[in-house]
Amino acid sequence: MTTVGKNDILSSYRKVAIITSYNENIRNIQTNMNRDALIYKKSLHTYLLLTITPSHYYS
């Protein structure tokens, strides 16, 4: 049976913490990208509606 040093446990905890925060960052980036894409899609849709729709509909 091997004895595990305190440093080994700490370093493995540190690795887990780094990986967890990395995954969290990736998730946040993906969420932001999805939100931005949605906003972009909506604004593009509005822009297309405004440009394609003949002007006599507005008056």
C-alpha cells in the first residue's frame, strides 16, 4: 500500500478545480455566443423586413 502525500492530494484537487473552472468558462462562452447569435438573427430579420417590405406599407 502506497502512502499518498498531502501535496499529491492538493495537486489533484487543484487539477480538478482548474478543469472545472475551464469547463465553466467554455459553457459561459457558448451561452454568450448563442445569445449573441440570437440577437444577431433577430436584428437581421428585422432589418430584412424593413428593407424588403415596400414603403407604402408604412404610410
